[in-house]
Amino acid sequence: MHAQSVSDQELINRYLDGKEICLEQLIHRHKNKVFSYILMVVKDKQHADDIFQDTFIKVIHTLRSGTYKEEGKFIQWVMRIAHNLVIDHFRKSRRIPIVDSPNDEFNIFDNLRIYDESAEDRIINEQIHRDVRALIDFLPPEQREVLVMRHYSDMSFKEIAEQTDVSINTALGRMRYALINLRKLIEQKEITLSA
């Protein structure tokens, strides 16, 4: 039977029956999605590698201990483990704190629409996008995560809420504060967001 036609649960069962290769197939099947998510959030390949390995060490330990509950959503479970390890990583390496005090609405992404543009405009827009991505790194982890999921992974707030295990209102609130804090950082660093 071809590995692609076998369900995740069947691979897990075969692995638990002693077929080690089934674990390799399971990891290989999902490694790109899991690693891409981790790298997108932590933005450092070495840290992403470490968190990726820790994720699958935890997966293997849980499978071997018999505490994994089959719900037909193996990848969501793995992504939640990865997500929790990413949060732990940021808790250990605390970034500069940003105040959580809202004042007025502002959506930085409204200024990043790209229309028909000259080569000069394109270069300026690319620089603006680079500046914004650099500023995103200064946001608190929960805010950065929601912003990245929304604008770079194109996830709905419902999907973000499910992935991060919070209510939709909490996800929306984190996005709002992320945008407010980005605006403060732009003003603080005197970055111009128009060509």
C-alpha cells in the first residue's frame, strides 16, 4: 500500500505495532507545514530547527506513552504542540515590552496595497514591506503570531482562534493591539509608509 493513501491514524497504529518506518513517513508527510509555521513565527532557522525537533520528540513520547487520543486530527495536534513550544521559546527570550494601551484605530496594511507601479515604486514598496516585517519582530509574541497568521498566512480569525486556542474576540483584540503597537513603532522609528 502506498504511504500517501494510508491515513495518519493507520501510520500511528503501525508505528505502535513496531514499524518504525511509519513514524518517518508520518513526520515526512507533515514536516514542511510544521517547520514553515515555526520558522514564520520565530524567524530564526536554528531556533526553528530546535523547536521542530522538540515538537516531534514530544509527539513520539506521547505516542509511545499511549496518551495520544485519536480524534482524526493528528496535524492539528502536532501544530498545537509546535505552537506551545514557540510560545515557550518567546517566554524564555523576552523581547522588549510594548505598552498595551489603545488610542485610535489604524491599519498599517491599508498603506501596503500594491497597484500598477513603476520600478522605482516597486523598490520603495519592497523596502516598506521589509521595514514592516522588521518591526513585526518587536511585537509581543501573541500579537506577532496573530498578525503573521492573518496577513502572511491568510488565515481567518476563526482559524487563528482555533490554532492558538483562544476566543475569536481575543484573537481580534491581539490583532488590534498589534496594529496599534506597529503604529507606535513606525512613529518611534520615523518610518515613512508611502512612496
